[in-house]
Amino acid sequence: MSKENTKQNVTVAIDKQLLKRARALAASRGASISSLLADGLRRLDEQAAIYEQAKVRALALLGNGLHLGGTGVKDRDSLHER
């Protein structure tokens, strides 16, 4: 049995009004509440992975620094010469 086909039942406590709306939404889409929740969790997981990749890239850029067009400073004393 592949990892994708392995499923686990869970119990979720949901507000009655939300459950009523979820049932209507699922029915209008020809889906189950379970599949709606699974799809939502899958999307959250994908978004978290995308965020982590972007975070790693951003931190790498910060670590390397960005060239902003300046010429650089040779030594600290030259900044204070008058």
C-alpha cells in the first residue's frame, strides 16, 4: 500500500453552524466534508512548504548581503578624515 493511499480517521470538533454550512458547501460541490478538509489541509501544507523555501532564499540573500551600488569603505579612519 502506497503512502498516498494510507488514510487515518480523525475526530474534529466543529461549531454546529459551521458544520451546517460545510455540509451545504460539500453537497454543492458533490464532495464530502472529509474531502473538503483534506483538500484544505493539503493546500495549507503546500503553502507552508512554499513559505519555507522562500524564507531560506531570503535568509541566504541577507547572509550574502546585497550590492547597493556603493564603492565600499577601505578603512574606518577614511570616513572621519576632514
